[in-house]
Amino acid sequence: MPYEFLEGRPFWVVYLSLLGIVFARAQATYWLGRGLGAGVHRSRIGRRIGPRLARAENLINRFGPPAVTLCFLTVGVQTAVNLASGAMRMRFTRYLAAMFPGCLAWAAIYSLGGMAVLAAWWGLFLHSPWLAAAATVLVLAAAAAFVAWRRRRPPEEPAGTGRTEPATAPAE
């Protein structure tokens, strides 16, 4: 675990600590990109490609938020996406709304040991992409079957509700 200081702590402490770490890191990267983008806009290159830069910014604002959210599920892409979001001046409210669910997912993955699962899957993918795809389909099918099974089952009654069948009067 790269965060040894969290070892042995309760789950909520680990989760909230990791959430704070990833939130601060993503914000710092975004604002660093924002500063770099401001420099590009004021430069000679920025003035030369002005209309194309404006079009690119509009596209980032429109289609970028899902990429921001999903980048937290990857390894090695997060920094680039967050930096580009800032450099391309994605509106902060859109960025924040897309970044926060990604941060929540990232903290869950790291605090629940999901990186070990991702590393195992990546090793399988490097060995055989087809086998990795089959394993993914198998896991998704098992999850879908479990959800379908849970929906078909009648809900269980909580213990101790005291619910009994009404007594019937004896036939005379």
C-alpha cells in the first residue's frame, strides 16, 4: 500500500484520507493546467491559432466531463486529463461536477484493494487480450445474474417483526 500511514486504520479513515488526497491532487493539476493555458492564450502561438483553440475549448467543455470522471479509473491518464481540462479552460463548475464522482470512485478502488484486481487484470490483458475480455464478460455476466436473482427473490421479512398468520375459527 503506498499510503503506509493508513495501514490498520478503520475503513472510513482510509477512505476519507484517500478522497482528500486525490481531491487535492486533481485540483492542483487542474489549476496548474489553468495557468499553463493562460500562458498559451497570451502567447504568439495562442493568437495565431485563436479560432481553433476556441473550438477545442468548446469541445472540451461539451464532451470533456465524462473523460474527467472516467480518468480516475485508469492508471497514468489522470494527470494528463486533469491538466488538459485546466489548460483548455473547462468551466470549473463542470470540471468539479465531473471530478468529484471520479475522486469518490478512485478512493473506493484504492481503499478496498481494487488496485490488486486491476493489476491482475492488466497482467492477464498483457498475456492475452482475448482472455482478459472473456474474464471481463464473465464477471459482468455473473454480476447481472446475481442482480436478476436478487430481484426475483421475495424480500425477506426482518426477524422479530411478530407477523403471524391470523387464526382461523374452528368449524362448527
